[in-house]
Amino acid sequence: MSAPPLSRFKVVDLTRVRAGPTAVRQLADWGAQIIKVEAVEGDGGLGGARHGPDFQNLHRNKRSITLDLKKPEGLDVLHRLVTDADVLVENYRPDVKHRLKVDYESLGAINPRLVYASISGFGQDGPYHDRPGFDQIAQGMGGLMSITGLPGQGPVRVGIPVADLSAGIFCAMGILVALLEREVSGQGQWVQTSLLQAQIAMLDFQAARWLIAGEIPGQAGNNHPTSIPTGVFKTADGHINIAAAGQEMFRRLAGALGAPRLAAEPDYADDKHRLKNRDKLNAAIEEITKTKSSADWIEILNRAGVPSGPIYRMNEVFADPQVKHLGIAQAVEHPTLGHLELVGQAVTLSRTPSKLETASPERGAHTDTVLRELGYDADAIAGFRAKGIV
């Protein structure tokens, strides 16, 4: 079997919490050599409980070393790591990395080929650059909370840390672009993203409604803001999603519901009229969907070519036969926790797929191994331990 596609790249991981580790995880799952640098005293729980689901899902496929970057000897070890590294990822506040002397200018001088990636709350400069960043703050400032929830409900955060996760994914994409460019120029560069940038980018068409059309989107609840009818409808035993925007799809929906009259009514004649009369249309659809079970309607509607699906709780998600077929839940063995299932990658490559090889490491589990790889002998390593460097 061929080596994983990113196995030739060495990545130094200085990140904590979520956005940075998410970026590194994208590289780790395709085989990049990840060295996770952790504080000797730990991170104060900022990464969550080490044996908890969140930490275990974030840090698979990595090796861990401990290193005190506040001490000159610890910084020297990091410099040796960086000398032949391809990538370094960090999510310190801008002032902190300069104080520690692990900023792009300092490390790029050691290794001009280094791709140095930074994730911050608001950017590396500008009026808010020194503010601490947090996902929910970015959700609010990035506009997401103003368009989430029921009309008139007030701001609502979404159920996942979408700013953190998307910043990590965007950062990984930037790293891969920089590595590709380096093959031409031979030079590394500074890759930057922030929770605020990522959150705004994820608004996509909702942001474009303001930038292009001057519209300020509001809360639409479970209704799609522009595609109608799209939303949640009660059934005899629960709820389902239906998405039937556009003339042809609406005609199919009306037929599948056994109510072709809906497609013929002037109030629902086109997108403009369906938007104006959305509540009335949704109520008419729901009076019909309440007469059969969710499973019955999902079968009927999909057979008619109308997008429809269940609204699962988490246990139901992973019990679904299509989810099982996709194999997104993948197993690893942890030395203490035993058999674990983690969330795999959402993209499949035909020849070089991602793979979960190892569980998240214990803190510092690979310190001695990595130091030996860097050329330190047993006496030097013992000296580091005696001084609290590692």
C-alpha cells in the first residue's frame, strides 16, 4: 500500500481548544507527521477533559511532546523542530506569540520554507486584533445569530461551534495551497484566518443578500429564507423536512401529497406568491402530512423526486443505513479507553483516503522519541526533565 498522501510533511502543532486543532486534524487524517507541542503543566483544561469525547475526536493521528516555551532551552528545542518542519500552526493571541518569540518573522528566519499558519479571533492586526476570540462571539459579530431561530425570538446560537470549525477547515485549505505554491517558489509564507472571517464567509448567500441587494436577512426559523416551500412539517408521529422550491418541484410535491389543487391555486402560482403566502401554504401542507407517519411520507416524497428526510437525534444519525454505508464513524484503539469510534472526514479520495490510525495521545507520550529524533541524547533529555523544560 502506498504511503498516505501527506506523509512527507512535518507539522508542528502549537494549537489549543478547537479551531487550531481542527486545522491540524485535517492534515493528520491524510498522514501528515504531526508533533503536538503541549505545555509541561498542561493547558488548564482549555482543550476539555483529555479522555473526553471532544478531545479524543480532535487530536487523533498525532504525537505529543511537552515543552516549556517560556524558557530559552525550550525555545531552542522548538527552533530545532522548526528547522526541517514544513508547517507550523498556532492560535495564540498576536501579542503572545511575539512575546514568546514564536511569531512568523522569528521562525521564518530559521526556515524560509516554513508555512506558518495562524488562527485568531479577529485577525492579526486591526482594531480588535488583541481581543480574545471565542466561537459564540464570532457567531454574534459575524451575523449568524441574527438569522438563526424563530422570527421574533431574539438572537440564537447554532448548535455547533461553526466559527471554530470553519476557521480550522479554511486554515487547512490555506496551508495546502501554500504547500502547493512552495513547490513552485521554494518559499514558505504566512497563512492567516480568524473566527470572524470564517463566520462571515460561511454566511454565503445571506451575506450576499446584503452586499448585492441591500437586504438585511432576518430570522426564518425552520423555513428557508428564499426557497419555498422548504421547512419542517408535522407528521402523524413526528416531523420531517421537505424542500420543494421551484415550479417543477412544487408541482411534484402537490401531486405526491395527493393535492394537485395546491399547484393550481393563484396564491401559490410562483415563487413570489408562495413567499407572500408562505404561512398559509405551510399550514395547508401540514394538514396533509399529519395524516401519515414520517417514514411513509419520506418514502412517498422521495419516490416522487421531492427532497425529504427525517429529523434525527444523534443516536439515530449513526444508526441510519446510509450513514453506516458512508463509514464516517471510524474506530481507533486507545490504550486506556479501549475501542473508540470517532467522526471521520467528510471527503473520500478513491486512491488515498483519510484514515484514523491512532487515538489521541497522552500528554507528552512521545517527548523522548521526538527529542531523540532531533539529535538529543539520553543525558540531554534527562537534563531537560530535571530543569522542567519538558
